[in-house]
Amino acid sequence: MSKLDRITSDPQIMGGKACIRNMRITVSLVLNLIANGLSKEDIIKEYPLIELEDIDQSLKYAAYLAEEELYSFN
């Protein structure tokens, strides 16, 4: 997996959720914005503290998590 040095987790920030560079901006927020049709440029306009590499690493992080094996409990 590529280096994800912009994705951080701190129990004192957003309850330990994956965040962008220790800010109160979660990876899940970025992913939801993309899923709802916002472009990377739109996200940067709405959240000026976010950089293009933050968005790219959020997507890489999500792709990594999606590779996890799912188990059926039925």
C-alpha cells in the first residue's frame, strides 16, 4: 500500500476517526462529498484547508479498506 501520511487517527480528535492531517475533517466526509458528485476542485473550494493530496490519500485509504475480506454471519 502507498504511504498514507496525511491520514491520521487520534482519540482526542473526532473520536479517533480517520482524519485529514489531524484536522477535524474526516476521511468519511471527503468520501461522502465525492460520492455525492462533488469534484476534487469543489471540495477544495468548500474546505480550503484540504489539499489535492489529502483527497487522493482519502481515496487510497478507502480502496485499502474495501479490500478487506467480508464474512457472512448467516
